Amino acid sequence: MYRRIVLCCLLCCLPFASFALTTKQALAIASGDSDERIAALNEAAASGAEGLGAFVQALLDDSVRVAGDKVFIVQGDKAVDAATGAAATVPADAEDVVNNNRVRGALQAAMGALQLLSPDIEARRAGVAELLKQSLEEAQLPLLEKAFAAETDASLKASLERMRATILVSSSDKAKRHAAITALAGSGQGAVASLLQERLAPDAETDPEVRAALGRALDSVRDRLAWGERAGVVFTGISLGSILLLAALGLAITYGLMGVINMAHGELLMIGAYATYVVQNVFRQHLPGLFDYYILAAIPLAFLASALVGAAMERSVIRWLYGRPLETLLATWGISLVLMQGVRTLFGAQNVPVENPAFLSGGVALMSNLTLPYNRIAIIAFAALVLVGVALLIARTRVGLFVRGVTQNRRMAACVGVNTARVDTYAFALGSGIAGLGGCALSQVGNVGPDLGQSYIVDSFLVVVLGGVGQLAGTVYAALGLGVLNKLLEGWAGAVLAKIMVLVFIVIFIQKRPQGIFAMKGRSAEA
């Protein structure tokens, strides 16, 4: 539909345009074998013939017919001469122009090439993007040279230089091939590596000196691609580590404070994710104009929903089971089953869709093989903010003082007047609320379903144990370290073996250092 609108606009302008496209050129482009048509097309594009854009668009839309030595552009019941733009009557014996895939690709490349000379930078960007998808030929070199000389934007100029070098790398002139190889050596694109690899074939390049230059250029491009892959793995690992940090941070507080093995912690993540889903639906139905800001309302509500559930768990069940770890484990496991079934009853057993706000869609392309998604960047920043908030709460507030006191010596804290039962409830609610924040973050990068928490509960405990019970710094190091290590091993051994290797590493580490990365401080650590 868009192409038809474009063609209609072009046709409306035809009678008033100065048509430099000749009848001979139009006939050569529309008829003959593929090689002849493509050569004529490239020649017309290089000369910058006026009217060529409308003609090429008509060919792409299959709106061109040929009768004898005349070529017509037909749109509905209207027809014009392709060369002069004058209204015309199409003869009854006129034949439709048929474009095979090769010719169609050349037509698309020509449309992109014609955009390179546009005064609008967005049009030029679109033209470069279109040409990067096509196989370039030496006949297009004059137009690229012309566009390269006129281009003022640095990034577009660099792209045009790479395209020019891509064509010249197969030139018959040895000096031009050398210059093209030198230009391509600075690229970090997979397509350039493939091109250089093809040119290294014995039947493609026979000159030993040029072959040596090709080898050096290929190594340089591959090095850049390898660095992009390494950076991508590290970023993915940090992103995973941030998610593990959000999942384990609340567990570090509850487990470190009360020694409660909370098997329902994963379901608190799930509640935060479903709270985000509910807020999203409310905004979609009642505040569609503010939909992109639903995440700002979902963050506090996800915290509150999970914190309330956590407080209810502590006051109704867990408070009666302190000092009895096996019973606590079984009770919280039962609570996790109840919570999962409750979510299935309310929302169904299938995953529910949670959309990213517009500002979290897309990403930053740093290299050809390295794009950092905005939602992952936001999660890393969000995890850092949550960590800073929890650290300030624990270190600078009265509640934090009580939590630290009870963590280090519960009996002594009770003797000096601290209501340890109330502190337990506050701490459990805080840890549960942080899990809800983790669920809110997870909803932006993965599926939201009743089994969401099951994927993170084991890893959360591993992070807490590895980092040191009750130690925020240890939790940070362990979460980020395990995230990066996991992704590095996945690329080497696969996802399943990577999990096994990480588990074996943690088992060996805990045997050598039972207190984790950071040991507990205080009298209780010496007991």
C-alpha cells in the first residue's frame, strides 16, 4: 500500500518534471536479459537520470508494460510514457515486464543508491541501509563515488567507504584491490569477514602479495568481531547477575537474619511480576495515553504486593517455626505450591504477556555484532539503585540498626529492648518486597507465568551461600560473578553442562571456605 501511494505521488509529478531518462534507457532497463537490464539500470543511476526513481518504483510494483520500443507506467486506469511523462494510451498488445529475483534485487539497490544523493539525512540513511542488504556491483561504483564525495555525515561516509571498498576488492587493478583491503581491515562486520574469506579462495585471488594482505585484513576483522562477542557475553553475564542480585538480595536479608530457608521466595518474584502485569492492564484500559509510564507505577506496587504476602507468611506460619529449619523448609515449600495454584486460578496456567514501554524497546548498537538492549541496561541500573537503597536502609536508619543488631546477636538485641519479633516481620517484608522488585524487572525480559520463580530459587540460594550469609557485599560479588561465569561456560560447554560446572565450583568453594566470600562479623561468627 505504501509503495502504491509513493508511485501515485510520483506519477502526479511526472508531467511537470524534466525527464532526463530517455526512451532507449527505459527500454533497456525494462527488456532484454538480466545482465543487460542491470547494466542499463546501473548506468542510468550513475548518470543521475531524472525520473529514474519513479520508473524503478513502478518496476518494483510490477506496473510497467512494454509495447514495441515504447515503455509505459500503468497505475489503475492511467498510463504515462516512462521517458517523457506524457499521458499515453497503452496498446492492446503491450506486455507486462517480469522481474526475476536478481533484477528485483538490483532495482531495490538502485532505489537505495538514488536516496544517497537526497538532501534529507534520514533518506540517505535509509539508502545506505538498503544497499548494505544488497550485493553490490562495480557498475554502481560511480554513484557511490558521487555520494561519498557529497556526504557530510561521518558515520554515513564511513559506510559508503566500506561499500566502495567492497566493490573494489575484486577490481582488476592491483593497487585498487590493495587500497580496498586496507579500508576493509578496519571494519568489524561479519559480512566483510565473509567477503574477505571468499576473496582468499585460490580461484578468486592469485597474487601472493594481495593474498597476504587479505589474510591480515581477515585476521583484523575477526579480532574485532571476537571482541564484540566477548563484550556481548560479559554484558549478558552482568545482566543475568543483576537479575540474580535482585532475586537473592531479599533472600540474603531473610536467610541471613532469621536463618529461614524460604522455598517460597521464588513465588514472591512471581507475585511482583504478576503485579506488574495487572498494572499494565489497568493503564492499557484506563490510561492508554500514559501506557509507557505504567512501569513507574508498577515498581512500588510490585514491592508492596510481595511485601504484604511476605509479612503475612511470617506472621501466620514462619514465626512459629524459628529454630526448626526442616519444618520451615517444608512449610515454605507448601506455601509456594499454594501461591502457584492461586495464581493459576486467578490468571490461568498459561504465560501472560507483559510489554516493554517504548523507551525500553530497542537497543544501543556498539558494534555490528554487539547490541545492548535498553531493557537489559535498565535492569542493571535498577539493580544498582535497589542495592544502594538497601545498603543505605541497613546502614543509616534505625530499622537497619535493629536488623544488624538482631543479625549479629539476637539475644543481646532482645536484652537491650529491641522487639525482635517485629524486626523479623519488617525484615521478612523487606526481603519479600525486594523479591517483588526482581519480579517486576524480570517481567521486562522474560515470560511471566506461574512457574517463573522456580527458575531462580536455586540460583538465589547459591548466590547467598557463596557470598556469605547476611553479607550484602558478598551477595553482589557472588551474583555478578556467577552471572558472568555462567554465560562464559554456556558459550563453551552449553547451558546444561554450564549449570553443572557452576554447581561443582560452588560445592568445592564452600568446602574450602564454608563462610563464603565474606565471613560474618561479630560475636555470633565466633560461636
